[in-house]
Amino acid sequence: MKKGAIKLSSLAIGKSAVITSFEKDDLYIKLMEMGCVPGETVKIEKIAPLGDPISIMVAGYNLSLRKTEADFIWVEELI
């Protein structure tokens, strides 16, 4: 079951979500190369003490994103 779309950067540690879209086109290719594609499930693994970077599990591996990069990814949280 899914909720409404939110930014990946606002997802809490341990929560999972499905990527729905990207906000900015210039990061789209970079994010896709890292496995962040629409329809892919992501899980927040860790968030640094100051909120940046964010470690996520995507496509079977851990990926660290800057908070500004995570701000451009829209997801629907899984319940």
C-alpha cells in the first residue's frame, strides 16, 4: 500500500518507498546510472548526524546521496 508522493530526503530511517519521478532534469541521468529509476524501491538505511549525506538501499546495493540530490527524487512511501 502507498501514501502520497513526498521527497526522498523527508523519508525517515528504516522506511521504504517507490521512486515515482524526478524534479530536475539535469540530475535525471546521473540518478538513473546509480540505479534510481522510477518504479524502483528504496529504503533509507542511515542519515548523517547533520542530515547530509543519506545512505539508501537501491537496486541491491547501498548508495550515498547528498541531501540536495535526495530533494529532487519524489517517492511514494510503502506502508
